Amino acid sequence: MTQRLESAMRAARRAGKILENKFNTARTIKSKGKRDIVTDADYAADRAVRRVIQSRFPRDYFLSEEDSKSARAALWKRANADGAALWVVDPLDGTTNYAHHIPSFCVSLALYRAGRVELGVVYDPLRDEMFAAERGAGASLNGKPIHVSATRAFQNAVIGMEYARDPKLRARTVRVLRRVVARATSARAIGAAALSLCYVARGRTDGYFHFSLSPWDVAAAACIVEEAGGRVTTPQGNAWSVHSRAFVVSNGALHAALLKCNK
């Protein structure tokens, strides 16, 4: 295990403890825009992650969902120009669940450098589940290797998904969902994208789709899925990047069938 992966896991646990402690207490909720909120717990977890990472790697860049849009744009530009390490962090993925006391949320950290994600960590504090991966080293859950499911027939598949905030993308999601549930066993929306992707990596679900993700939603978990033997692309079947918005994720065997549902 590299020092950066070890530090990422420590940071995720530190933030996760804060989220767990605040989960059943009163919290401050603010609107960030249509169907988008932020809580005091987001900010507290964000500070905890920064302290751990920056104390160990003070020269690394740090990009969080809680940063301003202009700050994020400047960080991407600077990191790409320098080839420096950039941490892409969602201190609380599943904020709406968290605000409504629904026990499905996580902390997500990815290390991005030279155009690719080098490692990813996703931590579910309520279940104490630490998903982690480094490029070329496989994926793990609480230190034990994990792999995607062996499901080969789409009719036996359980597919994860989430609803986008944009009305047009929501309508598109519903159209695709109709095709999925007509052919698969079932579909699930747990309200935390990073966690949903990790469920594909663990083999709990067989695929996933979403049409409006941000880098901090997907960077860590996509790395984990690929290192667990799964496949991650755009709905057109093209290679993904941290700046892709729409994703199709699968165990590999079902990828063509899931892409077909997205046409």
C-alpha cells in the first residue's frame, strides 16, 4: 500500500467519523441550487479530509465539491499544466440522503495526475466499509480483494441508477429505466453515486447508469470498478474521463446490453 493510499483511507475514516457523529443530530442545510443542497456536515468532513492530506502532502493540490466553481476551474488548469497530484474529493456523497436521515452516503477521494486517476477510496461510515483501489493493484473492501459479479444474462441483472437534477436528463433517465426494468431483474437507486459504483465493484449489483455526474462523484469509484474487473464508459461506449458527465458501468459481460438500453 502506498503512502498516498494509506493517507486517503485515514482521511476518509476521519471524515466518516464526523458524518456518523452528526447523522442523527440537528444540522444546518443550505441550498446550492435547484435540487442541490449542502449541510454543515459537508463542510466539517471537507475540513477533516484537507487536514489529513495536506499535513502529509502539502504540495498536492486539493479540489473538493465544496470549492467554488471558479476555484475548481483554476485548480484543474494548474494541475494539468504542472502534472502535479490533485486530490478530487466529495466529503459527503449522498447529501440529500444524509439531510433526510437516510442511511446511504459516503466519503470519496481520488488522486488524479497526468490525465488519469491513480487511486480511489470510498468509505461508508455507517457500515464501516472501505472500498479502495490503486491502478494495477486491484480493488479491495476492508483489505480483502473484490471482483465484479459473474452475471452474464441481462434478465438476471440488478442495475443501479440515479436521477439527474436537470428535467431533460431526468426524462431521459426514465426512458432508459423503462428499458432496463423490462429486461433486467430489477433496478436500484440508493442516492449516492460513488457508493452505487462500488456496489458494482463488489458484485452486489451488475451495472449502473447516470447522465449527470461530476468528477468528485465518480473519479474514485470508477477506478475501483475498473480495478475490480468491471467496465466504465460513456453511454456511447467511449472511454471515460474525469470530466465526462454521463456514465455506463457494468461487470463487463453485460456492458453491451446496458449500452443498448441507453440508445
